[in-house]
Amino acid sequence: MSTPALPCPCGLPAVYAECCGRFHSGTRQVPTAEQLMRSRFSAFAVGDTAYLMRSWHSSTRPSHLDLDPGQHWERLEVLATERGGMFETEGSVEFRAHYREGRRTGSLHEHSSFSREDGAWVYVGPLSPVDFA
């Protein structure tokens, strides 16, 4: 679990409270699709399932979400972004998220779709099959 003074799990050079923590708490709205993806990675890293559910498109959101307590999300690489800016309504982000489970390390590679719902950026789903390595 991250604390406000620790570096943000998303990889940007800011402390958690000033980066993704403000989105998780609801004090700020995410301005871009890339920042939403980064904040969702951070939510996985800190175990914030409520934020993950809130930031998921209503048409693809699961009825519940159970995070694996043995899986620790450690590092994020943003590989590409397309659209998804402050004045756009759709965008995509390709990323690689690195995790650890016990002594085993791995990564998830995904090209994700994002759109605005009721004015807020939300995760829609993968644009291509998700690749675990």
C-alpha cells in the first residue's frame, strides 16, 4: 500500500498524494487517457478496487473485482498513446505493467481503449489480446 509521501507507483516523478492519489481520492478528475491508465495502474498497486470500478466504463465493468493479494504491481512502461487528450473523447494507451508474485516476476502487455463517460475518462477494455509474459 502506498502512502501519500512515497513515490507514486505510476512512475511519474511525484509523490503519490500529488499524483495518482488525488484521482483515487476524488479530489481531482483525470485530464487524459494516459493519466487515467497510470492512475489505474497505481490503483492496482495500492489495492484501490473502488477507484478501479469507478474508472471502468459502465458497458464493460465487471460486477465485482477481487485483486490477488499475492500479486504486487511494481513498474509501468507507457509504450504509446494515441489521442486521449484533454479535449478529446476517445483514446488508446499501449503499456507494459510489471508485477511480482512471490519469487516470480512477470509483465502484462496491453493496448487499451479509453473514452469519456459523463465527462470523465474511463477504461473501456483491451484493443487486442492481453499478453502475459
